[in-house]
Amino acid sequence: MFEPGDTPRIFGLPPGVDFPRALVDGLIARHAGQPPEALARVHLIVNTRRMARRIRDLFDQGPACLLPRLSLVTDLGEGWDLAHVPDAVPPLRRRLELVQLIAALLDRAPDLAPRSAIFDLADSLAGLMDEMHGEGVSPDVIADLDVTDQSGHWARVKSFLGIVRHYFQADPTHPDVETRQRLVIARLCDLWAENPPQHPVILAGSTGSRGATQLLMQAVARLPQGAVVLPGFDFDMPGAVWGALDDPMLSEDHPQYRFYRVAVGAGITPGDIRPWTAQAPVNAARNAVISLALRPAPVTDQWLRDGPSLSDIAEAMGGVTLLEAPSARQEALAIAMRLRQAAEDGITAALITPDRMLTRQVTAALDRWDILPDDSAGQPLHLSPPGRFLRHVADLFRHKLSAEALLTLLKHPLTHTGSERGTHLRLTRELELHLRRNGPPYPTGDSLRQWGEKQKDDLAPDWVNWLCACFVDGDDPGDVALETRAIAHQTLAERIAQGCRGDASGTLWHRDAGQAALKAMTELRAEAGVAGALNATDYANLFHSILAAREVRNPVDPHPHILIWGTLEARVQGADLLILAGLNEGSWPETPRPDPWLNRALRHQAGLLLPERRIGLSAHDFQQAVAAPEVWLTRSLRTDDAQTVVSRWLNRIQNLLAGLPDQGGPEALADMRARGDAWLQKAAALEAPTEVPRAPRPAPCPPATARPDHLTVTEIQRLIRDPYAIYARHVLRLSPLDPLMRVPDALLRGTVLHEILELFIRETRDHPERCTHEVLMMHAVTVLAQKVPWAEARALWLARLERVADWFIETEMKRRETARPFEFEIKSRATLPDLGFTLSAKADRLDLDDLGRLHIYDYKTGTVPTAGQQASFDKQLLLEVAMAERAGFGDMGPTRVARAAYIGLGSDPRELDAPLDAEPPDKIWAELHALIAAYLDPAQGYTARRAPHNTGDVGNYDQLARYGEWDMTDPPDVTEVGQ
């Protein structure tokens, strides 16, 4: 296949060439005229399974031939002659072992990182060990690092890294993954040195970024019939520029740096690398522009020298569109519109970006046209339904069961899937309404069973028992052996998924996502024995990180021509249109991850890869993709309310073009932007709001028979200020849904305060000597402990009451001088017979004086209404006075009222009398009669927000009234509504 020679054979294919297709074409061309079995003798080694599939597909397209032997670099150890190399230790086992060591480190040096970072640190340490194995760096090199000019932090970390020595010197029958790979490659190289294969061996598609892979590349290139084929090799770079790549501290982020290392390692120069085929790149002129733009920083002054020699810049950049969107959302929308156009035209289009948030935004935008792209990355397992379900179950061990956590799991689509799912959902709905109305916020077995006894469904007893067994008292936050914790986790998850009468584990482990979740859980249980005890929070964090590292494909069939690729997939695929999106610093290229173990200088000392390696690989991906026939380069100018920084590669291209006016560079750049702006305008037009008639200010007029004939005194104020709220509550019968998790709000605080004061007054009514600060606070502590489960709220409310306790006791003694406490929380009902209307009330407190007259008191924890507010709007206390004199309270008949007052217990405690002289009971009752009569008139509308106290007040029914489409100056739209 190849002419004999002493020089290592290294070939390359330029950027923009479909690498798998050109590789296959080169193989077929080199075997033209040879017998069919000649091609079958070729051993083709590629670096990814995707590339292997693509090569197989290309051969399958014909003509018919015998296929070469196809292998992956990672599968070389599966041959019979390498069977003695032991299997690698599962990565999860090594990670769990490291977790224990990291935890011990943080116990000794808590300033190194928070405990929540244990698993991230274990990942990074495992990555460092893999890198040391792959690059052939021994622990002795780490031990000999010079940290005299480094901070004490690095010295402490360096000493801790001595733990990796154990894993280098451990039993060789249990190597790490990278250790085994290097052992395999080293052994293979030794075998080839002793007995080199005479059949062709071709290693294709690798960039040599890893030390072990580069060792293999050099061995293959020296075989009698061996060759290496490099993807995206820049044949336009001059020799002097290649020579400038010798310093990794300056050049590791260059796209061609790894090829320079491959050539130097093979003992040749980059100029000795030959084209694999004679196939020209798609756009040679563009390749030359990009090559010059991406030259290493120390030689970018050559733009001035070599830039004028560029030709056909307009043609080179003619297929490039530059889209600079104002925001990430508009960038995603413009990309989605172009992908939709591609789907309509029947061409293959691929979005390439490492920004997963951007791909999700594009996918969401495409959904409006029912286009589901084929996302090669799939979905992170922890975001899949089984992943979310398992994470929720893990959280049950961390905290006391709350109503929110309970209903989150009960409503999950994988819960109770063993049988009778419909009945389960109905009971879940009933339980939710009960918990919202009555609580408690933290359900117990007793509260759930009391609710279950009232349910008439046949499944209810078993269902409640299942609830209690699975959810109640399951929290176990302390340290538990990981193996025990994992078994309990899986058992509980399967029981919840099974249901109260189901079989097995329901549908929890079904489909691709379920199988992937089961595999993750099985691996965790299998390796848990090497780990120690973990508390529930650490276990939940560990499990989350295990799931987050895995991905699962969407089972729905996607669109065959609309693709989303990561940068790795783009290397081995071809498309008519490539969209390189998210070209901002921190996105593409991604910001190097912080290394908690070795800084950049120490890594260089040790001979490890620098953080810029990933940037260099991303740069190579960019250089290959930007050479496609039609390319979009997109970025957002702002994201998350912050200005973005343009990607360094795009910035270089723009600067180079802007600096070549004689060659038409600025014009070409302007044309690129114009093409992008045209699509931005289309995106803006798509979302341009059209004129939609505003909703009028509602004032519905229901029939008289549908209008309320009973209200409470507190609702009279609402009828005056916001009649629409009365219409929605009593005519439409819409009640606000209570919060699932009750919060210590003003309503609860008022209820608790009323109970405290009632207990205090009842006790001291016949024993005035106990009317003391200590007795009041004793009742406060007791009631707060019973009614308020939030420690912070208890402490705050107790402090507030203590500030006004002495004032309340002092004024209470004065109130006792004129009247004696008589009744508490007593009800009254009064009617307007001619209107058929009933008014009800409940007085907080009634005192009775020696003349048999009532003193009515109402406690207020908030602002006390002024006399003017009581006269116009807040008529609660005045109406209670009128009701007392007409209908009486409780068993009392009509009774004269001597006094009515608010007792304000807020930050400004005071006692404010109702203006009975200015607003006598007869006047108040006549005004009530007139108000109710007006609203029983079929022509009277219930106007929304008629007279709110503040324009910023929020009502329960403002959304229903579509407040915001109209304002307070709009006239009400009085409209008759049917019954």
C-alpha cells in the first residue's frame, strides 16, 4: 500500500474536508487495481465510535468490497495477544475511594474548600491521576516540584498529593482506566518492535492530545506499512510559524499545536506531513484567511506582512454569516428560524456549540414549528424523569417530610405506576386540597390516617398505609454506610414507583432513561463497599453528581436533517450548513476549570497538560467547522444582563478583515454582518407584538338571584373597595388556593395573637393579680410552640409581643376599671328583612360594664384604621356596634354599646376608639341598607378595584380582572352577565 521508507508516514487532511469520506476515498484509491482481499488486510484504527459508524456507513454506500478491520483506540486491549493486561478498575470505585481521602483533607484544612465540594474535588483529583497515568508522569515528579516561590496553599496541596503515590504503587492487577490504556499501548508498541506487522495499519482522526495516544501514533507511523492521518491539518502555515509553537506556555491554545508535537515526536517537521488525498478543501481562500487569523500570539504581527497577499477575500467569506444578537434569546430565535428554513429547503443543517443552555433555547424555539432536532448530546440523566424521581427520593433522607416534598413525589409521573394510577392521582388531589386548607405543613402518620378515615374510596386505607410506610419518618440525616444508604434508596424508590397494590417497580426502570438510571444505581451499589459512611446530604450530592455525568437520548424520533452537535461530533460528520453558535469567551472557548491541585506553573514543571489544552482543542474544532461550505458565526452581545466578550477566534477574524481595506476585508466583514442582521430583523418581526385590544375595566352585572345574600362585616370593606372580588368569590364561587407550605404570614400572626390574649384574659378575669408580664409571656411561649413550627418566626413574634406586653397590661388594667371581660370570639347575625340579606360578624372581645353596656374590642397586629377610614371604608367595628344594638351577640339580645375600640399591638401600640358620635349605629345601618340595596339592583356592576387603599395593593382576583391591561382611570365596563 505504501512505498518502503525510513521516514514515519504522517498524512493530513485540510480543514473543511469531510474527514471520514476523504479517508475512505484515499483507502479505495490506494487499492485500485489490487485484489479485493488487499483492502480487507488493512487495520484501520479510529478514535471515536461515531467515526467508526460513519466510515462503515460510507463503505455500505458502495461499491461492494471487502471491509478493512476497524478498531477503536480504546479497544486495542481486547485482542488475544493483550489478554494478560488486567481489566481497569471502574472509575466510580476509584472516585468513592478518593471521597474518603478528600473528606479527611477538608477536616484538616477546612479553608481549602467547602464540604459540598467533596465530590467535585474527587472528580478533579481522579482526572489529575488519569492525566498523570496518560502522560507518564510519576508521583516522584510531583514530589520533586519546586514550590518555594508558590503560596503556602500550593505547598499544602502538594504534600497532600502524596496520596496518588499509593495508586501508582498499588496492586498492578487493578489499574485505572488511563493506566490500563497506557499499558496496552506500551505492550503493543513492544510487540510491534519485536515483530512489526506487514499489513497496513492506519491510525486516523486523532489529534494526539493525550500522551498515550501520541505514543501510539508515533509507533504506527514507523511501521513498515503504517500511517497516521491527521484531521484538519493546516497546510497554509509557513515553517517559521510552525517553529513558533515550540513553547507550550505560549502556544498550547493554538489549533495546530498538537500536530506540531506529533511531528516533533516522530522526528519530522510539519512540512514533511503530506496530504492524504489530492482533494482540495471546500474553500482554499477561506482556509488561508482563517490560518492567518489564528496564528499564535507572538507572530500576529505577520498580519501586516502576509495579510496583503491574501486574495479573493470576498469569495472566501461569501458563505459566512456573522450574527451578533442583542441577547441570547434573540440569538437562539434567529438560529431556530434558519434551521426551520433549512428543514423547509430539505438541506442538512447542524448547530455546533458547547453551550447547552443555548441549545435548549433553540430547541424550545423550534418547538413552535413542531421541529424536534436530533441532539447528539441527548439529555442529562439527572434531568430525565427517572433521574428527577430518584433525586427526590434521595432528598427524603435529608429532611423532615414536608407537604411540598410529599406532593412533589406523589405527582411525579413515575409514582404509583404499578396499578390504579388514576385513583392514586384523585386521592393525591384530595390530599393536596386538604393540606392546603388545613395543613399541617409537615404531615405526620397520625394526620394522614385521620384524613384517610374520612375518604370513602376502597383504595384509601391501603393508599394511606403506603404513604405512611414510604414517606413518614423516613428522614435519616446522620452518617450511614454508603452501601446501606444505596440499598435503602433503591428499595424506597421502587416501593414508591410500585404503589400500594402494584407489582415490581412500576415503570421506573422502563425505556432508555430508566435503564440508564438502573445502571447508575447498580454500579453505585456494586462499588459502595469501598466507601465509608456518608450523611444524607453528602449522599444526595454524590448521587446527583453521578447522574449528572451521564446522558440519555430522547426516545422521540427527531427531524433527520436538523441536528445539534457537540464539537466532538462535528469532527466526523458533514452538513450543508454549519451554525457555530455561542462564540463568546467563557462559552466557546469555555473557561478552563479551576484546578485545586496544581497551578499552571506547577503543571508545566511536572510535564502535565496546561489548562489551555482544551482551548486548543476547541480552536481546532472551530478551524475545521468554519471551513464548511456555508457557515454561520453567531454570538450574543449581552447575556444575563451583562456585556459579553467576543470569542478570541472571531475577534481575530474581524480584526484581520478590518485591517485589509485594499483587499476588500472591511466590505466582506460588512456583508457578513448584513446577512446576519437580515435574519435578526426576521426574528424581530416574528416576535413583534401586534395590536391586541385591551381588556376593559370589568364591572359585571349578574342577575339579582345570583348575587350574594350573605356577607361578613370584613367583606363589607372589600365590597366598598373592590366589588369585583365579591363577585368572583360569591357569584363565580372562586376561592384563592391556599399555599401548600404555610408561611408565618400576617394572618397566622393575628390568629396566634388572638389566642394568646384570649387565654391571658380568661385566666386573669377572676384573678387580676395574675395580670402580669410573666403570665402573658408564658401563654405566648405555649401557643407559639403549638401553632408556629418555624423557630425563626417564633423568636421574632415573641420579641415583638414582649415589646408591647407592658403597654398592653397597663392599658388592660384601665379597661378593667370600666368594664369586665365577658365573651371572646363570639358571633352575631343581623338581617335586612326587606332585602333578604344577612350580615354576620365575630367580635374578638366583648366587655360588660356595671350598667349592662357592651365594650367591643378588636385586636390589630397591623395598622389601626383611622377615624376617617372607618367612616368611609373600614366599617367593621362600626357595623359590629350596629349589630349588637339590633341583634346582639351570641345568646345576648340587643344591647346598648358604650364603647368600641381597636387595640393596636404593632410597632406603634395604641388604642383607638371608633367614632360612634360622628357615625352612630342608626346611620351606619342605613348606609349598609343603601349599599346592599344598590348591589341587589341588576343594573349595578361589581367594579374592579373601585377604591383601593393604595394603587400598589394586590388583590386575589386582579389577574382574573386582567388588571394591567386597564388602569384606575379607565371607566368601568358595565356588562350584563348570564346566570
